[in-house]
Amino acid sequence: MCCLSVGTASHILPTVDCGLCPISLDLFKDPVTLCTGQTYDRSSIEKWLAAGNLTCPVTMLKLHDPSIVPNHTLRHLIDQWLQMGHQLDPDYLATVDSLAALKQNLECHQATIQDKLQTLQKIRVLSEESPTANSCLIQLRFLPLLLELVFGKVKDKLVVSQDDHVKFVDQALSCVIRLLPFGELESLNMLKQESKLASFLDLFQHGTFMVKISLCHLIDAISSSTETKELCDMLGKTRQLLHEAALLVVGNGGSEASEAGIRALSALSSLESNRENLVAEGAVDGLVTYILGAERREKSLAPMAMATLEKLLETSTSAKEALVNNPNGVNAIVRMVFRVSDHDGSESAVSLLTIICSDSLRAREEAIAAGVLTQLLLLLQSQCNGRTKTKARMLLKLLRSKWVEDSKHDDV
């Protein structure tokens, strides 16, 4: 029933946020949306307009376009809610309609770039403040929409300035990153399209550091799902992307950018097919540079960098050569064998040294000169785990046997 006569808008309550029509105060049966973004039940708003009213009942703004648009998303979610016997979180419907209106604004071709920027900001705030908002955003399929807005041809359609486009991409990607932990990662497969992959690469090359950081988070998400394994393989064959990721690790974007680059390299190295390309595009040198600077950082991803190097060396001969040929390579690894603050990277450091010292006299000489023997003895006396100590003993044994063998060759 209608609890409010059509002509008395001053007492209309904002019940649309609770899944109720703000005119009838009843649950929506056929929700429709006005150009102001407000949603009403069709029968109620049609009576309002038929009475000669030219304003939006809730906002009282003049309607520059009197047409009404079916809100299929809201109707679908209300039907779901009814089918579940009203067992959903009571906060769920409280955010559905406002998010549906925001989605329509992002999809609207007539909305200005400023309108869309404000919409993105509202989405970000809602996702941070409301415990049910992220679930609703996924249900409303915001993730594929945002990805399309970032990597599609939206800029051409909006005819916006470069500054506004940068702001838009930055805001949209921030929203995307917040949604990734909640699922629907298969949406990322749209990047397999040639035009969208080209857009991804262009943003990675020419975007701001904040944009590049967000793209690294995307790469991390892509590598974590079996649904996007093929896409991860495609990214690993995009040599310019790998080169840019390696540069990000050692660039001047600050620690956040460097750490994002480390995460991207680690993610891409999860596929063995990507590793040779990573080495060819400078990943080893980038990781070494990061590890060398780890002691200056209060918190660092040096253990992740070490683990990534270990993956590269396990399957790539060229990675071994790159590490040994790097002027600081062996020294950087030796310094990670024993660190008083933590032992997270110790096991990888010992494993790496075992790999390169097995085949290279030069690596053995540099490791011993850098103090690896002392580092290993300190590690064996520390509280590190048993597996690490076992590897440390094996490395000591290897260095000793190789030293004896090398000495015999020198005598001859």
C-alpha cells in the first residue's frame, strides 16, 4: 500500500537505502531510476509524474529528462533476498540501491568525467566503511565494469584531459584492488584481448607510480588463480612489461613502488615458462639491487626477493650466470645468510649459494672473501629452523670439499 500521497514530497523518507520505495514505503516490486539517480517503484513514480510534478521526489531537483530506466540489478537482488527467506544480513539491502545508482552513473555516457570521479570516490569510501559493501559490489559486477573503464576505450568516449584521465584511472584501479580479495578474478581475463593488454602495457610504461603499483597488485592477483593462468603466461611473454617491472624495483618511486615491483616479479616467476624471459629483461640485477638496500629499510621484502631469485636459478642457467656476473651478486646473497633481525631470507640465501658455488670457482672465491664461512657458523648457532641448519651444513661441506679440490688443481 502507499503510505504517502503522491503530492507530498516533503515527508518522503530515504527508505530506498533499505530496499523500500521512498514514496510507497513498500519493498520494491518494479524498481526504476530517474536521471537524478534516485530509484522508485514504477507505479509510485508514474503517479507522481502523472500528477504534473517535474521534480525528483527525494532530491526535489528538476528533472531535465523525465524518462525512467528499469533497475534490473536491484530487482534481481531483491528477488534473491526474497528467495533466501530474508536470511541475508540486514545491512545488505541498505547498500544495494545506492550502489546500483552509482553503477548506472559509471555506465552513463552522458555523465561527465567529474561525475564519474565523484562516483569512484563514493565507491571507495563505501567499500572501506561498510562491511557489506564489497559483497554487494561483487554481486553488482563492479569489477568487470571498472576493468572495462580502465583498459577499454573510455578515454576516447569521454574526451577528457590527460590529467583527468590519470585521476580517473588511479581512482578506478584503487577500487579494483579493494575488490580483488572478494573474488571474480576471472574478470581479469579480459586483459587477454589484444587492445586491453596493449592498454595495460601502456599504463605500466607511462602511468604514475601509483598506477604502476596498482598494476603490480593486479599481476599478483592474476598469478594467484588457476582461472587466470593463461593470462599470467601471456604477461610473461610481454618482454617490455617484464623490463618495466624490473626497473620499478630499482627506480626512484620509493619503497612502495619497489615492493610492488618485487611482488610482480615474484608473481610472474611462479610460472616456469616466464623465468627465462624475466632473466633476459634484468630481473636478477633488479632483485640483487633491492636485496643490497634491504638493510636500510625498516621493513622489506628481501625474503621474497631471495625466494624469487631461488626460483629463477633453479630452472635457468642464464640466471646463475647473471647472478655470478653481477659485481654485487654473490656479496648481496652472503649478507643475507645471517641477519640478527630475522632469518626469513637465510634459507633462500644458503640455497642460492649452494646452487652457484657448486658450479663456479669464481662464486666460491667471492663468497669466501665476503665472509660466508663466518656467516654460516653464526647461522648454525642461531635459533633458525632445522631445515636451514641442514642446508648450512651442506654448504659448508661443499665449500670445504671444493676448496680441497681447487687446491689440488692449483698445485698441479
